Amino acid sequence: MPKVETGITLYGASRGLIENALLAVLREARNVTIQTVQRVVGLEVSRDGESVCGVRFQSTNGALQVLNNADVVVDASGAASRLPRWLAQVYGERQQIARTEIAPGRQYVSRWVRLAPDQTPKWQGLALAPIHGRAGMMMRAENDLWGVVLQSPEDVPLPTNDETFLASAAMLPAAEFYDVLKRAVPVTPPHLFGRTANRRRHYEQYSFWPDNLFAIGDSVCALDPYAGLGMTAAARGVQLLQGYLDQPDRITTNTASRFQSQLAQHNQLPWMIATNDWTTAASQPGLADQINSLTRAAPFDPSLAIMLLELQHMLRTPETLTNEAVS
């Protein structure tokens, strides 16, 4: 892409910093109680089975406890969510929860490195698009830390030590990436990440969806990390949920079901971006060709590059793309 002012702000931070900051906010909230070393093992439902009223959880000593009389139960437990199993425990196997999964055919290895202030490059981040399945990214975080990610086809062995990590970086098309990395001091060993499939659970199609139960984030729609949309998609879901909970009548019959249907619509755009599958956008025929044309033209036109980046960051919808932009 050409170097151009995009007007898009990115925040460089480690996951640890982000999660600690969120946890600090929760701990300061007077109406929040955090239960630690507890594992949720199932749902508590009303006698008629129409609504969820709590959860069952297990402590480290194996003791089972019940939390009931809950107004709302939210599953934000991520891609490893056991909610489908819990629903089957309550409602049986009368209906399987539909899933869609698209594997990108790539894998990742990442690590943290540190660059001394006099060794830092002029840029804050560098992302290399895949060529023959290989790609790389470096992004600055806090405390002189830099996150480094290497991508390769899933059938290629990933580097496991300093030497092979550098050797893999040297295979990327941008020499600048390797030159910066070889000056860096490794902080962590290479971490392999192979679970990259885009996966959706279609809770909006589940006919027995109970009241008071809401599922958000990766527990509903988990995206390939390469797209960089996971936290954004989750935050959009939280905003949508806030709108439902802030309504004057709060939670009523079918509120949770309506939420899951609207969340599925919200997740459609990040899903299309992450999978590069635009054929599901029935409202805009020919969108796939339009996106591909824009992608080919963007490296040679700053205005088109900004347009493509705005689309990738979900600051622009596909419907706003014009024929002029991709002519």
C-alpha cells in the first residue's frame, strides 16, 4: 500500500495490558463481583424451561454450586465455549446447532521482542501481505516491546527457536522486516498458533433459544486472527447488547432470541472480510468482483488504499463502494 495519512487510529498494546486495564475497571465497579477459580459447568433454567435463571459452577475442590435468580446470563467464554453442550443437556438433541467453518489454510508463530530506542524503525508497524502463503507483521506495543507474527502454509513446519525464527523472517519479500528483527532481543520463545479456522455458531437458527441467555464474541463468531477483527467484532456485539439491556422494558420474551438474530447480521461484515467470501452479500450482486478490483487497484492509488483500509476496519460498508472507485 502507498504511504498515506488514513485518519485511522490503531492502538498498539499487548493482550496482557488490554486485559489488565479492563480487569481494573471491573474491580473498581461497585456493582460487580468477580468469582475466581470457578468453572461454569452448566445452565440453570426455569421450571418451564423457557428461560435461563443462572449457572452451575464448580470450584477447584470439586464442589458444585448454583447461582440462580439471574436476570441475564451472558456467554463470553470465547471460541472454546461449551454452550452447545449445555443447551443439549437441557433441551436434548432435538436440534443440532448449525455451524459454518472456513479454514484459511495457514498457521502462525508469534513472539515478543524488545528493541532499544536507538534501534527502532521509523514506522510503528509493518504488515506484509501473503505471498505464496507466507506473511509477517511487526507492531509496537508498550515498554519497547514489539509483537512479531509470521504466517506460513499449514503444511510447512513452523520455527521453534531463535535461529529458525530469523530464518523464516528472512524468507519474506521485505528485507526491512528481517533487518529490524535481527537487531531485536527476544523476550519470549516462539509460540505456535494453529487454530485459525473462521467459525460461526448459528444460534439465531436455534428454535429452543431460551430467554435471558445471550452469547457474544468468539463464542458465537471466531475469526482468523490474520484479519485483526476479533476484538472489534466482539466490541460491536457488546454495544448491541447494551442497547438491548438499556431499553426501558429491559428483558422480555424473545428479547434474547432477537438479539442473537441481530448479532448474526452484525457479524456478517467481519465474517466476509475475514473469509474474503462476499458471495453471501445478496443485497449487492457482483460485490466480490468489485472488492477484488479495489484490492488490485489500491496499491497504486492512495484514495483507493484509504477506501480499502476503511472497509477492512469496518469503518465503511461494502454498499458505499462506488463503480468510480474500482473503474
